[in-house]
Amino acid sequence: MTARPRARALDIPFDGEPGPHNALTDVPGVEVGYVTLIDGESVRTGVTAILPRGRDGVDVPCAAGWFSLNGNGEMTGTAWIEETGSLSLPVLLTNTHAVGPCHRGAIDWVVEHKPALAREWLLPVVAETWDGYLNDVNGPHVRPEHAAQAIDAASGGPIAEGAVGGGTGMTCYAFKGGSGTASRRVGYGDDEYTVAAFVQANFGSRSELTIAGVPVGRQLTDDNPQERREAAAAPGAGSVIAVVATDAPLLPGQCKALARRVPLGLARTGTSGSHFSGDLFLAFSTANAGALASGFPDDNAVYETLRFIPWSRMDAFYTAVVRSVEEAVVNALAAGETMIGKNGHRSPAMPHARVRELLKRSIS
């Protein structure tokens, strides 16, 4: 099967210069892995693993921060991130009722591969969105070994998008959604850094969809099976998880500030945020390797030192987050192919030709 073109191939204009893969993996060292589970008529789910420093660097902390726009969702491990400003374990994304198996699977992987790190306690980050329209979300289809397999599958380079990993059964703006990513280069003095976003997109009502400032969703309401779905839900209900990565040297509080900018990128795609949506965001910096070890397990340093961008010079990094998130959502939509799942529910692909024509007519 030929992959569908990404958003830029549809002549959708986006601001900013992307990295070589226009992906989260443009941040050096970041790896992404998937396990995709499609079986029979009702299993449409999976696991995504994001490794800030790859498998070899799982025991090296990153500065990190998180933000909740709307809390109808779950992201484990955030209390410890808030306390310490650091993240070292793999980040896993899956469906709402598979958080437990993925949490266990992350621990199992660390126990096997990084036993020194597992001597005391482990608090993995596992986040979710609800795929129950297409997937048997209540079934025990995601198991701990799938989380470990996703970690083992993680690699750099180009990232598959759409119905892969945790995004397999997700919908976005009542089209087939799922996994999407994008990146931006940020010049800073004599240096250049990368800011990148990965989204698990499962939110928004059709009429809200906006691409490159054009409200295309109003013209694309004719094929919307979710309006007639059996389980009643408010328009726009769903969730979105976003992970932002950068190699710019940042304080934990500055990582949190990046996470707070994610909603601005989402808003550019049309959503105003639903009460029934879990919108949770994580950001981390891969700079300052060796810091934030908190004296555990084997660090005897009396002091630690962090190099960081001055707060007054953060605006370009905020802009990069907004632009990356916007394009990542549209990439998830562009990659989506029509999927039929549980109870015959259908999630249609976003029609590329019609979107291209609507944008051409409005922008020209």
C-alpha cells in the first residue's frame, strides 16, 4: 500500500522551515517506535513509544514540563515531572483503557535493559486518547509485551503517520486521524536548534476544521458517519496528546512554557477545546545531558549546572511549537485512510482533492 502524501505535498502552505524529516526525530537522539494492532473487525489500536535519548539513554534525564488544557484524560508520571522537572523513561501513547498494560510493559523493559535504574522505583509516562468508535477499547488487546516491543522498535529518521501505533484507531475532526508529526528549525545567534511536535490526534468536530486559515470543514460535512454513531457524545469530543521535543538548552519551567503553547497550534486547526476532550501535553529538552540526576542512583555531585536560553529570548521557540503542532495535526489527517472497525463504524479519509481545491480557491 502506498503511503498517502503529507500535508505539504497537497500544496498546503505552512510557515517556518522544517528539519530534514519534518518530524520529532529531527531532534538529535529522539527515537519513535510503533506496535500497530489490527485484528478481525474490532481491534484497531496499538502503542507508540517516544524515547528522548534513544534506548541507550533511557537512564539519562531530560529537562521536562507538562500542561493540561483539559483534564478528561490520563498522562501518568506527571506529578514526578512537576516535582523534579525531569524525564528519563520512555513515553508511551495508547488507548484509554490500555494505560495499565503499557505502564507495566515500560517497567518490564527497564527492569530487563536498565536494571540499575530499576533498583528503587519507576514512574513511566503513559498517555492516552479514546479509540472506542473504531476499536474494542474494553478488550485486553494491548498487553505489556506490546509496550516493550514498541520501545524496541524505536528508531530515528522518517516517522510513519496516520493509523499506526497508539493512533491506529483514532479519529480527528470526524476524519481518520491518528499519529502526526512536524518540526521547525530555530536560529539562535550562531547556533541552530530544532523544535518538533508529535500528536496523537483524536479531537474536533467536522465543521470546525481549519487548514492554513481556511475553514474547510464547513464544506466537507457530507460524509460524516460519526454524526450518527451509536454512542452519543458531544460534537468535538475526543482527546489529543502532544509531545514536544527540542535540543535547545532549557530549564524545566521553560519546557512547561513550550507545552503551554501547544493549544495555540491546535486552535489554528479549528478546535476550541471540548469539555469531553483530554488535552494533555509534554515537552522536553535533550540538552544538558548529565544534569537533573537528583543524586540518584549513582550521582554523588554536590551541585549541578544547567545552561539555558534566557527567558527574554524564548519567543522564537514558542512560535516553532505553534507551527509544528498545527502541521502535525494536518499531517495526521493527510495520512489517514478510510477505516472500518467495531460494529461496522467507518471513519473516512480526508478527501485530498477537495481540500486542495478549497484551499486554492480561498488563498489564490
